[in-house]
Amino acid sequence: MSDSRKRKRPLVADKRYGATKPKARKATPKTKAKPRRTTRRKATRAKRRGGIVGFVQRLVGWVLRLIWRVVWRVGAVACLALALMVGYYYTTLPDVSELLDGRARGSVTLLDNEGKVFAWRGDQFGGVVTTKTVSPHLRHAIIATEDKRFYRHFGVSPRGIASAVRINLSEGRGPLSGHGGSTITQQVAKLLCLGVPFDPETQSEAEYETECRRGTIKRKASEAIYALAMEAKYSKDEILTIYMNRAFLGAGARGFEAASQRYFGKSAANITPAEAAMLAGLLVAPTRFAPTNDLTRSQNRAATIVRLMEEQGYLTQTEARAAQNNPAQLSAAAEARAGGYFADWVMSSGPEFFTRKTTEDVVIKTTMDQRIQRAADDAMQWVFENKVRAGSKAQAAIVVMSADGAVRAMVGGRKTKVAGAFNRAVQAKRQTGSAFKPFVYAAALDLGYSPNDTVVDEPYCQNIPGSGQWCPENYTRRNYGKVSLTQALQDSLNIPAVKVSEFVGRDLVRQVASDFGLQSDLAAGPALALGASESTLIEMTGAYAGILNGGSSVIPYGLVELRLMGDSEPLMGTGGGIGERVVQEEAARQLIYMMEKVVSQGTGQRAQFGGRQLAGKTGTTQAARDAWFVGFSADYVAGVWMGYDDNTPLTGVTGAGLPAEIWRETMARVHEGVPARPLPMMSPSQTGETRDRSPGRQNGGSGVGGFLDNLLRDILGDGGNTNARKPRETVSGSDR
């Protein structure tokens, strides 16, 4: 065991005893250090952290530090993800030139008979414009109304979004309902549908538009990211150029050049401040504010934008006052409301792949005469304003054409300036009534009979197998004895018409009517002669045109030629015109003579105007559900139908009344400035005594041998069996 105590120094309390102190080591003098401020803070903090308050403070501090650590890490990840998404969209963005024409379909421009534009269909694109080529007023109007900080933000405007949310909440809507706060760049992102192209094989255009316009939070976020990518890829002017070329501005116009041409008939480079404000006002709601729908509402919207332009320094006070005092007005072509019923008819009659579903830009020249179209529109409105009781729901339709079937004007209903509406001139099939009778007499005249040949008007019944007895009556419920064919047509007598039809043969009458263009199913019974069959107004008018042109059928047409925009050679020509002969020219000219008596002396006297020679025929169906007047001058043929869409009977209206007045008002306006010419008619005295009375039908119909007037009278005067019961077959009335 070792002696450890020898190695230890003795424990001595030096200061306690008086022993000699060991010589101290000379120490280096030290400067006394001042207490640090942080030490004082820690001390103070330590004092404050005592108790419950200190615990709470420490807990809050810990939570805040934790939140900060999480937030900056999440923020960093989010920024990285945002950068990656922006970068992805950046790589998918094409060159600006590929984004300027965003139409899903082509356009159709319709020209009148003089080559002037009167209507547009499809998506109209007037050509590319840029921020440098449009009027500065248009550029300023767009920025003033849509995004006044466009040149200062980076694609998304937090201030604009916050302002939109505040306004929406103050108006009682959801934060994203109503005002969107989107910048022009975000609107372009929406117009581009975030780069997703339209695929007609998988969805309709309407479905595509709906998908592109979804307003969910996720969609809004995607638009914002896409907008950031666009800001990185394109300059501000390039983004605005895309916007000006792709925006839909109502009436089928895509882009501001198309809209300027559509509404004002001028280039977007030449528009005034008032016109620029009206175009910019369409961006918020193209259909609602389209000037072709409501010019006053569009002008009021433009006035608001003029004030914004003045407030933002784009217009001086003098310029703004001039724009307010002289609001933009529509061009004459724009006032035509896209061509109305006529343009609809041409579009429906042409090939679908070049009209309704065209992917090309097409130009169609038509037969429309805008002067005649205005005449028909004005006549319709004048009669209903001055001759029809207020509140009446009755409808009417008008067709005006040349003798070769070229349609010059069409009104398909009382609302004359519409597009896409139900067209009663071509879509409504209605019973023709006594307007059918000329075809009965055309068949007889073509067989060799004369307008002076006679028939006995007396009580007449016929026994119809399976139906019983059928006894037609005249409109007056009177009989007139022996009458000429001319008088029978002139006074629209029913019994003579039925007798002539039965004698020459219903099949022959049906064939004549069909060859003249009445394509609907024709009645099989004896009521055929009284217009129990249905037809459209355009068919009836075309059939009467065949009578005027000397007995040859016509196919009504409105399309003259169709070509692609920019091409000089047409792809197709007219699809109508004069066809094969139906009756001999002499028979047609005699029929015109008989129909002239209808207007000059008979049931159609209300149609007279200007001392001109006119011919026509009235027609009223059973219970006055339909009323017609169809007739012609030497220059034009016109047809008028009147009735209710639901077949409600007309009150106090026959073909000799309001339809004849509408016809007169139309044709009087049509013939303003047109020299009067005589009708191409032939009276019986011009035929001579040596006329062949049994020529047969020109188109292969079976001929009937010559019959003397008394034989015709005796056979047609046979009243038949009067004891059988009356059938249920519909019988059309005549007119007085």
C-alpha cells in the first residue's frame, strides 16, 4: 500500500493564519469588461418567463417558429412547382402567328344580286390586326374597360382580384361569381382554352366552349399559371394582338376587324372613338350588347367606356364630348340583321359542308334584291300596324320572285329582322284553298278547252266509295247556272271547279300541279280541286311563276354561285331556274287572261294598284284557317299567306281581304320606278275558230278528243247521286 498522503499538498488556510504569504505571481492587469446588452436582455427575458405568462410566451414562440419553418419550406416547394408548371406551359406555347385565327368553323358571306354584302353566317374573321394597325382609339378603349394596368402587371393582378371579390361580396354574390378580376392575359388564356384544341370528333363546339369557360377555382388557378407563361413567352403587344383577333364580338364576328366590318362597314384601322367604345363594350357580353340586337343598349354601354377613356387620359374632354354627342351608328348592311329569313333559306338550301358546317371561308352570291326585300318588310309592317287589331297573334309570310324562279325577297313572319327563326314561307305546309284552282283550269286549257267554254253551276253531289255522299257548295251558298270557265275562276266558284277536275281527271290535275312544283302529297279525292292539299308558300309562288313564264316549271332558287374566299372561279352555280314545259304556252297565256279577270273584276280586286295589268288568285281554307293571295305582274310574282301557327281560325279574314292588301302594298312598293308592261295573256277572241281542241299534254299526258260546249255542259252538269251520306273529307272554301 502506498503512502498517498506524501503526494498531497497540505490543506492550509493561508488567509486564516499569519504565516508568510507566498510570493504572488505578478498578474497582467485586465480591463474590467462591461456587461453585454444581450446578457441583460436574457436576464430580463428570464425574469419575464416566469410563471404562466412565461409558459404561454414560450409556447407561442415555439408555435410561430414551427409555422415559419413549415411555411418557408412549403412556399419554397410551391414556388418550385409553380415554376415547373409555368415552364411546362411555356414550352407548349406556339408562335403568335398560329394563335390569331381561333375559329372552330369557317364563315359564309352572302352577296345580293348586285354583289353587295347583305348577310354573314358562321364565324366571320376579317383578317389579322395588330396593336400597330388598329385605330389607337380601339386599343385604348380595350385597355380602359378591360385592364387599365395591363402594361404594368405580370399577367395576374392581385389588386384586381381583391377588388372583384370585394364587389361580389358587397353585391350578395359568391366571391368568384360576377366580377372576375381577370387581366387581359388571363382572358387570352381562356380564349386559348389553356392550349387545348377543339376536336369535332369528340365534342360539339358548344361543349368545347362550355369547358373552356368553366369558372371553378381550379380552372382559375390554371388560367393564372398559363397567363404567367404567356407573359414570359410573349410581349404585351403580342398578347393584346392575340386578344384582338380571337375575341368573340357577337353576330358571328371573331376579332375586332370582323366586328368593325360587320357593324360599321369599315376597317378597324379607321374607326372613331365612339365606334371603338361600342366595339370594346361587346367584350363583357357580346350577345347582350350587340348593336344588331339592341342599338340603344349598345350605345349606352359605349358611353360608359368613353367616360373611362376620358378619366384615364386617352381622350380629351372635347373628344369625349364629341363621342358622347355622336354615338356610333350601324351600317346599312348591319341594320339588315344578318339577312333574316332569306339568308337562312339560302344557307339551308346549299350544300351543308359549304354552308352550315363549313370549315372554309365561303362567298355566296344570291338573287336577293335589297330594294325589293325592304319593300316586302315595309309592306308587312304597314298592314299589321294599320289594318290588324292590336294584340293579334296572326302571322303572315311573303315571297317575291322573278318568272324564272329567282327569289328576290322573303319574309317568313311578322318579325322581319331576325335570323334563325321559324320561316313560314318555306317551312309551313298549309292547305291552299282556292289558290289551287288555276291548276285545275290549266289542265282543261291544255286539253284544248277555251276560257269561254261553259259549265253548269248547280247543286252537285258525288258518292265516294267508303265515305258516302259529298256535296260541295259555293262560298255564297248560291248557284249561278251556266257560267264560263273564266267566270267560274273569277268568282272562285267551287262546284264548277270540282266538275272540271272530275271531267279532265284528278290524275291529270294532280300531274299538272306536281309538274308546276307542288311537291307535297296531293289529295286523292274530289276535294283536290278545292285546295285540300297542303303546300308551302314558296312552292305556290314558284308554281304561279311557271304560269307567268308561259307554262314551264321553275325551281325557286336563291343561290347564284358559291366560291371560296379569295378564289375567282366558283365551285358551284345556281341550283334552280326554268325547267320542263308543263302546259302549252297558249294554254298558259289563256290562263293568265282568266286570272287577270280575278283581279280586275273578281274576288281579287283589292290587289289592284297603279292601273297595271295584274293577275292572281285568292284562297281561303275551311274555317278560314289559312288565307292566300298569289299573283303576278309582267315583271314579278308574289305570294302571301296569312294564318295562325296553331291553326286557329282567322276572324273575318279571307284571301280577298288582308292577304290581298299585303300583296298590293308589297307589289306597289316593288314596282316603284318600274315601267308598266302588259301581261303576256291571250283572250279567247285571239285564238281563232280553227284552234285544235284536242292537243293533249305536252309532256306525254293523254289527249282528249274535241268536245263541244254543250257536251261539256251536259256531262259536267250531272249532279250525281244525292242520297248518300256526306263523308268526313276536309273541303276548302272559296273567296268572295
